[in-house]
Amino acid sequence: MESRMQDISRQTATIAAAVFMLIAAAVGSGAFGGTSVSELQDGALSASGSYLAPAGPAFSIWSLIYIGLIAYTVWQALPAQRANDRQRAAGWWIAATMVLNGLWLVTAQFLTLPLTVLMIAVLLATLARVILLLNRRPARGWAERIVVDGTNGLHFGWVTIATVANITAWLTQVAPADWADAAEVWAVVVLVAVLVIGAASALLTMRIAPSLATAWGLAWVAVGRTTGEPDSAVTAVVAGIVAALLVVAGVLGVLRRRALQSTSR
């Protein structure tokens, strides 16, 4: 009976977290008359806020992530998933990511840029925890693989590049003016770090969704640096190369997982 009540509490909390996320997204994005995200914090979070800011269309991936999180919320609420071991392990953490997702938007709308950096860093760490927990047990069928692993993988991958953009937007605002001379160099250094971390994550977790989401963001970073301000051919080329390599790393991760599954049979 105690386990049953804990499971129901988790399912209910996840539904509440999803509702909060959607309301916060509407408020934070300016849907009720507030300021749009691109205009918040003196434009620091816009597509021209830094060298590593993705072009505007990149953010359309949020629609896919939100649809996935809503589908996950419905799926995890089904009686058949109440005692699911993976949900018992990761469910509360996934609910936390939805709350943090909403809080980032509220923070961006009403608080300060440094606090958005803190909020998105906590969100990224929580998503990393989710991926690690999900990786301990295989998904049971395609529905769970898509709704749980796919959705949270995309969320993690996108927030990875969003964290980079958020931090660089903040540094662009507070750094001395003479740092601008080395901005391209630092952009390349950060992109190389993203490649190393992203590739390692793909090979260790053996998932492609995070790589695809991060690559999507990097591809739009390349577009932004060639079609908007600040323009930087060097950053665009490196971002495009890193995006392609991350997709390759994601594919290799999947192939590694299949090979391990074949040898364990």
C-alpha cells in the first residue's frame, strides 16, 4: 500500500509539474502580454546576443520537446506504468526538469541574467541525472523508448547547447570591451569542449537523441553567424563541423549499444 501511494504521488506530481511548465512557458514567453524571450535582459538572450547564440528558428525544437513531455506525462500516468521500475527511479527527476524548465522562463522574464545561468545549469545537471538513471535499465518497447528516452534525450541535448548560449550571453554582457578581440577564439574553444563532452556522452550513454538536439542547435549557430550579427565565418564553420561530428558520435553510440545487446544474448 505504501509503494502504491508513493507511485500515485509521483504520477500526480509529474502532472502538476507539466501544468506548471506550460503555464510558465506561456507567461515567460510573453503570451499574456509580457516581453518575448528574444527581447528579455536587454536582448542578451536573442539570436544576436553572443557568438554562440543559435538563430531564431532553432528554438522551434521546444515545440517538439513540449509535445514529448506532455506525451510522457500522459504515458507515465497510466495505471500500467505506476509500478514501472524506471519511473520509480527517474520519475521524480523528470518532474523536476519540467519545473526547472518553467522556472528558467520565469527567471528570464522577471529576474536577472546571472540567475538564468544558475537556473539553466541546475536544469542541465538534473537532465544529466535523468539520462544516467534511464540508462541503468532498458526501455520496454518502442513507446517507452520514444516517449521517455527520446523526449528526455532531446531535452538534455538541447539544454546542453542552450546552457552554452546562456553563459556566453551573460559573459558578453559583463566582460570588458577589449575581450571582444578574442571572442572568436573563445567561441572555438567552447565548441571544441562541446564536441568532447557531447561525443563522450553519446558513446557512454549510447543514445542518439541528445546528439541530434545539440547538433540541431549548433547548426543554427552556424546559420546565425553567417546571416546575422555578430557575424563570424570561423565560428560558423567550426559549429557546423562539430554538429556533424556529434551526429556521427550519436550513430556510433547506437551501434555500440546494439553490439553489446547482441553479445549479451
